[in-house]
Amino acid sequence: MSHLILSIYDFFARHRALLFVLLLFLTAFCLFSAYRLGFKEDIARFLPNDSENARINNAYRDVILSNHITVYCSATDTTDEARAEQVEAIDALAERLRTMPDADRIQRLRYRIDPAEMMEVAEFVTDNMPYFLTDEDYQRIDSTLNRTAIARRLEADRDILTSSVGMILRPQLLADPLRLTEGAVDRLRNMQAGGRFSLFQDHIFADDGRALLMIECSIPASETSANERFIKNLKTCMAETEREFKGVSFHSFGAVEISLSNANRIRQDALFTGILSAVIILALLIYSFRSAREIGLVFAAVLFGGLFALAALHLIRGEASTIAVGISSIIFGIAINYPLHFIGHHHHTPDPRAVIKDIVRPLTVGNVTTVSAFMSLVFINSDAMRDLGWFASLLLVGTILFVLLFLPHLLPHRAVPRPDYSPFRWFTSRPWGSNRVVIGAVVFLTILLSFFSDGSSFEADMARINYMTDAHRKDFAHLRAMLSENQHILYYVTEGATPDSALEANEQSLAALADLKKRGDISRVGGIDGLIPSRARQAERLGRWEAFWKTRRDSVLHILNEEASRLGFRADAFGAFNASVSRSWSIEGLEFFNPLRQTVGGSYVFERPEKTMIVNLLYLDADRAPAVEKVLNDRNTASIAFDAESMTRRMIASLSDNFNYVLYVCGFIVFIFLLFSLGRLELSLIAFLPLALSWVWILGLMGIFDMKFNIVNIILATFIFGQGDDYTIFMTEGLIYEYTYRRRTLASYKDSIALSAAIMFVGMGAMIFARHPALRSLGEVTVVGMFSVVVMAYIFPPFLFGFLTSTRGKARRMPVTLRNLLISIYAFTYFLVLSFGLTVVGWVMFTLGKKTSRKKAAYHRMLYSVARFTMHHFPQVRTTVENTCGEDFRRPSIILCNHQSHLDLMCLLMLTPKLIILTNDWVWHSPFYGQLIRYADFYPVTEGLDRTLEHLHEAKRQGYSIAIFPEGTRSPDCSLLRFRRGAFFLAEQLNMDLLPVVLHGTGHVLPKQDFMLRRGSIHVRVLPRITPADTRFGTDHIARARQLRQFYRAEYEALCRRVETPAYFSDLVLHNYIYKGPSVERAVRHALRQHDNYTAEISALPDSGEVTLRNTGYGEQALLAALVNPHLRITAVEPDDDRRAIAEHCAARPANLQYVSEA
């Protein structure tokens, strides 16, 4: 990638005019295309695109989100005079509303109940009673058609007709003297929305004495500007009416007003926080860059990215969700990383070409991983989430294109690096990743916060993230209580392609509602309750009417006429009733029931060109609503049950599912791209682990401070995840660069990250001062999230990378790999378990039981078997024992052995079971195997040889050999150290043979200053015995110590020359090139494999002297040759500065190897 970008840079450097023409053309094209992009404001676009969600969304908008506004008219007192003035004021306001500029947007005004209209409805039901009687009505009626009941009814009718209301009720009573429609009238009364209303002079009053005027508006709730204009005109009418009626006051309430209040609050908060953050961000940029040109280029890069995203979105999608694009604008906080990093690196490296070469890799890796993560949103079945994914991804792509293609040519050229003005150098210069106290504290806090991470939750109540004034909250609670009678309302909507099919489906669903009511799951049902029957129901009811009266008509009419005559009614008084019972009825069309549809049924029947919806209001306890909703939705496909929170619950469920999908898919994609681009699983984990831990911190801190996710800030949390991805990638790339070239450039990466984090922290974190709950939640999540990702980015990558590549402040000769680490953990665990097991066995044998020579021999045989098995089954280690002299270890001897590693002990134990070893004080008191070696009768040399002679004489008598490391300590570089005289003194005092054993490879497999097992081979060479009578090495212990060291050295060097081949060191050489970029590792691995570890080439070199190797590339051949031939001085010539720097800084480079640029 860097070669391609550099080629493009070189081309445009020669054709700068073409560069600016291309930039202007792209900008103009993007402006033109972005201008044509369409926007949609529907929040339901966040829901998955399935038929069920579409149905619920449409019903939700028609039934709940229809634009209703309630106007309250309050008076100073509750006297009848004051209430009369309220009535006049409401009437005056209604007249003004009918003539105001937006009057055509008013569909209906409800503020009074017309008695004449209600009487007409009641008379319509009475005159057409066969259409409205149910089975329950017929059961009741059948028991009231005897003479006694009829007489009682007629007496009651006579009393009402002679009362003050007789004239009003006369038509109803004469048409239905037996009250056959009493049940239907009761159902008609139940169709009202709630019971906490009263009437005064036919006007609607709330139970608190305020007169009500309810406006049903045709403006969709999503049309903010139209609603704002409508509310302004409404307020004008209210103010004019208040001036006319001094004793009253008006105020209005509705979803639109809350929406406008939210919009105004957001506008004010955004203005305040925007100005605050802009001032701070600008101050940071001015202090850091001190160049108006560079600051302008930073904003130009992200603006070009945004313009590019809008233009591409038009070409790909045609239209986009306004909400999704608005949320995606937070991505500018991620996109700004790219110009900041580029310009920040340019301050340290003035040559733009060198900047591209150094920084193109981390920029592109970060961009590809983040873009790929956001592109996963495109596969979610939600239009808004797809828009979100497209816009976020395209914004980052557009910004990175500007940074890599145009920015290098627009930056000012400098001859020398610019002075450092980083405002965060006091923080970035500290080695947080190597501070044990800080690391310990972070690990402890991570563990602690993991216990609180389950405490974070999702805010399901949308009212809590909406901004509402105290007056609005009071009105909302009061109106909800009036409409729902202090119960929860569940909307049950039945749909049909035609009004009649909707009515028929609704009639079928009423049985289910009756069952729920019978079980006590719902307390009341508000709706048309069959009062507007379908054609099928009409046929059923008319048939029942005809069958009922066929056997009763004559007797009932006879009794009715007799009792009416007896009570003084005229003979034709009940002629209408006689006609109803005697006539034949026919099925009517829906228009026949217009008196009901246009009055009480208007709140329950919604007719649209494409379908008709019939609504039933189910009154129930709020805790039962979700279960009842599920039961009803599972039972009937033609009906939908939902409440005001259903859309929120579905959106939360959808966002939760999508969020989990995005989290896991993004994590997977990011990890795969990290693995692909960094080339090593270890580096991928270093870059990825801080992201996972930062998420634990975010959840934990939110749980501690009772901060909740909501529909707004949960998406920001994913963006912060993307921000953290960029930070950890930059930190990891900076660490790789420093490790590869040993150039101090990590400070530049840290400064850029700090500045980027500060901008994001200030830009979004300033919203913590907002009064709007949703904006404030954005600020809270930003503060917590950015703090978490910055802490993780600054601490864990340096700490983990340092663990892999250095120890005790120096570069590791062989860096740690995940394979070596796991094998080492396995081996160490195996060793601990083995030590514990052998210690337990020893305790049983020697503490619980009596210590005998037989038990001691058995315990030593056990140690021998375990050591032999272990050394021959070590992972990735081959052990070879050379015993050409045929030593059988039957005769006791003093075994001499060079000391390189902890493995030396096992190498000796596997030679013979009849062995005790003299150890130092550290081994004797080891918490892991100290007790074990005591059971095996090992002895510490710190007690003095004189004190151990008695024990050693006894060991010799029992046939045990004594092993001693004459060097006294492990060699750090596998060379032979000075021999101490103790071993030779013991041999002289005990009159025992000396048995030399030469070890090779243990110090390479497990070095003294490292606890990581490496791949390799171990050689154990047993040399011939040296008897006390053998004078070749002197006659006393002092001379023998000196002479035997020389003998040992010759034997050890001969073994080294035979064993230390190019193949032996190939793994060490290859590991010196890992963590230096995948291309370097692949090249070296390929070269070693292709040239068979340069065996032929190295074999042709002399063993000593000087030699020059030319064009050595990354230096793998020269390094191998220097390791195989330690006495040969090698000069490696490599003209390429980068390759030579990589080769020079291999940790395993010995002193006999030097690199030069030219001979």
C-alpha cells in the first residue's frame, strides 16, 4: 500500500496543477450529488423491515401518534359564574381556531357534547334495535316478557313521560317501551374514552374544573416546521381570547408541543455546548499546530469526507434517514484522527514522502478495520441502520482519501522538524505501560469493574430521555389519568382491506377479549363493541330477531296493548314498537350506520384508502400489558396489540439485537483485519484486548454511576469502540516501528492520540452540561467511554508489547510468542503439579512412615523415571544423551556438570536413580520443590563442605553419586564460567572418581534471565571417568580445578561446533524478525526456507578471521553466520537504510557482526 501511495504522491508532485483540478472536480461533483440526496425523518426506520413491524408502525402512527393537542381553560374559581365564563371563552377560542391561517389543518374540534346529536344516536339505536341486540340481550329480554315485568316497565315509562325529562325521552320510550335496547345503550355509553370528565352547559370539563378543547390536526408529527407554525398560530388565538376574557387562562399540551420543546431545548443546548467545545477545541488546535493553514486542512479533510459520504450515499441509496445521518456525524470525531496523525507526524518528519512511508500503514489499517466494522451495519434488516453504516463508512473513506492523496501536497514544506508544542506532553511522555503500580491498579480496577458491568441497563422509558417542562409533565400525567382512568391502556387494532372485512375481523376478535376479561387480565374494553355490525353479523342478528319474535310476537304485543290500555296509554302509543317487531329487516350498507360512525365511532374506526382499522382500548394493570400483548399478537394475524411503549420496546429489542450483532461482528471483523494486517496473532491480541477491556470499563462505570444506555447513546458507544480501535492500532504500530528501527517515534503517535481524544472528549463530553436528558446521556457516555479507551490504549499495548519484546529493560534475545508462552505455562503447570505430587508422596513415605534406605531408593527411582519421561517429552525440545564411554553409574562418583539452566537438574536426574545433588541456598528453600529435594537427601552447599562430609560419606556407602555444578551459578550466555574448587575437594576427601557431564542447549531452551521455553535441542554428553589415581589433570584439588576447566572448555566448544549449525540457530534468527511487520517476517521466513538456512553458504566461510557479506537484505544470513561462527568477524554491507536498520537492531546480533552501508 505504501508503494502505491508513494507512486501517486510522486506523480502529483510532478503535476500539481492536475492535482488541484482533480480536487476541485471531486468537490464540485460531491456538492452536486449531495444536494440531490433525499432525507426521511421517520424514526421507525430503525425497526427491522418485516411485515409485522410495518403493520404496528402504521397503526401506531394512526392511532397514537396522530396529532392531537389538548387546550386547557382555567378559571380563578369553580363557581357556576366562572364555569360559564370558561364555556364562553372555549366557544370564542373555537371560533378563532376555525378562522386562523392554518384552520384547514384542523380535522376536528371536540369541546362540547351536543345533546341533540346524542339523542339522535340513541334514537337511531332504538329505531333499529335488531342490528344491535346480542345473545346476552336476548337472554335478558326473554326473562322480562311476562305480564308482570311488562306492566312494571310500562308503569316506569309512564312516570318518566310525566316528569320534566319526558319530552326529551318520549321518542325513545315510545319506540322501545320494554327497554329492549338497554344493553346496547350501555355499550354505547362505554365507548367514551374515560370516565373522569363532566359536562357543564354541554361543554367538556376535566375533574379538576378546567374546560377542555381537543384539537385533531392533520399535520404529521414529523413535520416540525409546519407544526411549529401551527402551534404559533394556536398560541396567538389563545392569547387573544385571554385578553377578551380576563378571568380565564389557556395553555395547551400535546405530543407536538413536547416535540417542539425538545427541539428548542436541543437547539439551545447544542448552541451552548457547541460554542463551548468549539472554543476549547480551537484553542487546543491553535496551541498544538500554531498554524492557521494546518488547522484549516484538518477541517477541510473531515468536511471533504462528509461531502464525499453524502454524495456517495445519494448514488448508492438515493435517500437516507435524517436521524441516522445526524447520529453518524459523531464519526467526524473518528475521521479527524487521520489528518491529526498525519500532520502531527509531519511536525517530527518534515518530508511528506517520509511521513507517507511511516504512517500510511497504521492509517490504512485503522481505516480498513473501522470501515469494515461499520459496513457490517449494511447487512442489518433496518433502513436507518444501513444508512448509518453507509454514511459512517463513506465518511471515513472520503477523509482517508483526502489525507493520503491531497494533504501531503497542501502542507507547508519545512527543512527541519517543527518545535514540539503538544499540550499533553506531560502525560504522553510518561511510561505508563511500564509502571507496575499503574498496571496493577488498572488490572485491579478491571477486575472490580467486571463485577459491576452487569449493572448497566437500557432505559426503556422514552419519557425519561425526552425533555419536558414541569408543566408538561403534570399535564401529561393528568391527561393520561383522565383517558385511562389510572389504568394502563393497550390498543388492540383489527385491520381489513374494506370496512366490512375489518368489522368482521373485529367481531371475531371480541371473543378473545371476552376471555381475557373473564380471566381478569383486562378490566374493561372500550370500543365499538359490535355496535357497528358487519354484513355477516347483521345477517346473524336479523335472523335471531326474526326467530325470537316468531313465537313470541303475538302474545307479547297482546299483553303490551292490554297493560298500556289499563295504564291509560293511547291505543296507538306504541305503534313504532309494534312496527319494529312486525316488520322484516334487511342487511344494510356501512353508510346506514353513519350516525354512529360520525359521532362516537370516530375515535375507534380509522378509514384509509388502502385499509380500515378498528381500535379497541383495553384497560388493564401495567404489569400485565406485555403478557396480554403477546397473547393477542400470537392469536390473531388480522389484529395487532400494542401500547404507547410497544414501539419503544420493539425499537429497544431491535437496537439491542443489532447492537449485539454489531458488537460481535465488528469485534470479529476488526480482529480478522488486525490479524491480516499485523501478521501475528500476538500483535492482533495486543491491539484488540484493550478494546474488550475498555468495554468492561464502560459497562462497569455506567453500572456504578447508574448511567443507562438509551436509544441515542448506545450507538455512540459503538462509535467510541471504533475510536478505541484506531487508538490501539496507532499505539501498536508505533511500538512496532520503535522496536524495528529503534527510533523514538512513539511520542508522536501518543501526542496525536491525546489530541484526538481531547477533541472527541470536549466535542461530545461538553454535552454533559446540557439540560436535555438525551444530550446529557451522550456527554456521560463520551466521558466514560473516552476515558476508558484512552486508559487502555496508553497502558496495555506498551505493557503487553514490552512483555513480548523486552525483559529487565533490555530487548529479549528471542521475543515471546503466544506458542512459547502457552508451552511455558503448560510446562510450568506440569512442573508445579509434579512437584506437589512428589512432595505429597515424600510426605506419605517419610513423614507418616519410617524413613528407610529401601524407601529412599524407591523415591529416587521415582525421581529418575519422572525426570527421564519429562526430558524426552518436553514440547518442541529434543533431548539427546551421548554416552559413548558406556558409563553405567554403578560406582559412586562426583558428577561434574556445567550449569546453564533450571533444566540442568532434570538432565542429571534422568541419568541414574542413585544420585544426590548439592544445591545452593535458593534451591534448598524453594517454595515449589524445596521440600521435595529434602526428601531426596539433596544438600545445600551453603552449610559448608566440612559439615556435609559425614552425610556424603554415608551416601557414598549406599552407592549414591554426588552431582555438583562447579561453576556455582547458571551462566547467562551459555559460556563456561570459572570452576570453583569445592567439587574437587570433595572428590579428594571422599576418594571418589570424577565423572564429567557436558550439557549443551539447556541455556538456549530456558535461559537464565528468561522463563520462556524455546524451541531447540538439548545434548547431554557423558565423558569418561577420572579416577583419583589419574594424574593427567594434576594431583591435588587446586590443580584439578584449573586443568579440568580447560578440558571442559575444549569438550564444550567441540560439542558447540558440532551441534550449533545454521539449522540450530534458524529459529532464533527468525524470531528476531517477528513483530517487525508481516512483510519483513514473511521475507525472512521465505529466505531461510528457500536457502535451507544458508547452510551451504555458511559452511563455505572460514571458522575465524574476517569476511564481508554484500547485499544482505534484512541481514538474516549475516546473523546466522555470526552465530554459527563466533570467532569470525563479519561485515555485512546493505545500502538500503531501512533494511540495514532492521538488521542492526536484532537483539541476537553478536559482537562479531557489524552492518555498514557500503564497503
